[in-house]
Amino acid sequence: MLSENYIKELLDNNQQWVKEQLELDPEVFIRAAKGQEPKVLWLGCSDSRVPPNEVTGTTQGDFFVHRNIANLVSYTDFNFLSVLKYAVEYLKVEHVIVCGHYECGGVKAAMGEGSYGILDNWLLQIRDTMHFHDDELDAMAEHERFDRLVELNVVEQISHLGNTNIVRQAWANKQSLQLHGWVYNIGTGYIKTLLSGIDSVDLLKLHCKYEKK
């Protein structure tokens, strides 16, 4: 259980952070209050070890962010779909990045036989991806299989993104919108690019699976 002293430390840190930011740029918060014009929508995992701005060396205002367990794009998640619609249609972001990460607890849970209550429903999508790629994954050692499923999950989410009516409409309207699939390596700090620059249905079909071969 966190002590009250820890909460006070967080608030003290905020005071120090504001002071440091103002020393660097006295108008930083004035500009921020006027609005946002991010170029990127970031869909990442809720894992506390993958802070988007820190791992990309960016700052406030650069990313519009949505995070959930295992960075999933669900067609029934109206929270995410609302974020996507706002980012694409109103903020006019030019890039959507799906960033998974190795050692993902959600993916690990989906690989096992344990029960996690309501989370089981959320993980079904990852299990479907795992079963779709059984032939590839079964030939791998356990940790290699874990890493590969993390990657396949990211590719699958790019496929889901490209199949939303929000992204399809943006492409039909010739709006500049590219999809990117990344994986962050917690053990090294580096990002691995899986997919980049997907900006049409044809490219989506080329790089993302649609049916079993």
C-alpha cells in the first residue's frame, strides 16, 4: 500500500517539474493551453514500463494517446473507436502507431490456460491470433514463441485498424494517414519496426493476413 508520503512526493515532483519547464520555456504551458495539433495517435499497452513520450524522446502535445491491455484494437471498444475517430477526423493525425512490447503480460496470459475473470474475454482476440499461427508458433521454443506472438499481435491490430470504417473513410477521402506497427524491447530500450507506412487497402492486404493460406 502506498504511503501518504509517496503521494506527497508525487505532488512535490510536479511542482519541481513545472519549475524546470518554465525555466526552459516560460510560455510552454501558455501554448499548451491554446490547443493541440499532434501528428500521431499512439495505441500502446497500459504497461507502466512503456511511456510513449519517454521511449520516443518526444514531449507533451506530440502524441494523442490511447492505452489498454496488450494494445488491442477491438471493434466493440467504443472508448478506443471514439479516440480513433477524434484523432483521425478532427485532429487530422497523419500517423497511427500500434506499439506492443516484449514481456507483455497480456500476451503471456493469453498463451496460458489460466482464468483471469473478465480479462479472459479481452484476451480472446490474442488467443485467436495464436491459434491462427499455430504452425509457425508450435515450431518455436517457448520464449521465442512468446516474442513472436507479441509481434503477430501488433500486425493483427494493424489489420483491425485498417478495417475500421474510420480509417477506410480517411483513405477514401485521400487523407494522409499511415499505419505503423512497432514493438518496444523493455530489456534494451530499442523499438523494432514491423510495419511502416500502410496507407491504403492494397498495402494492408499485402502485409496483413486475411485468410489462412
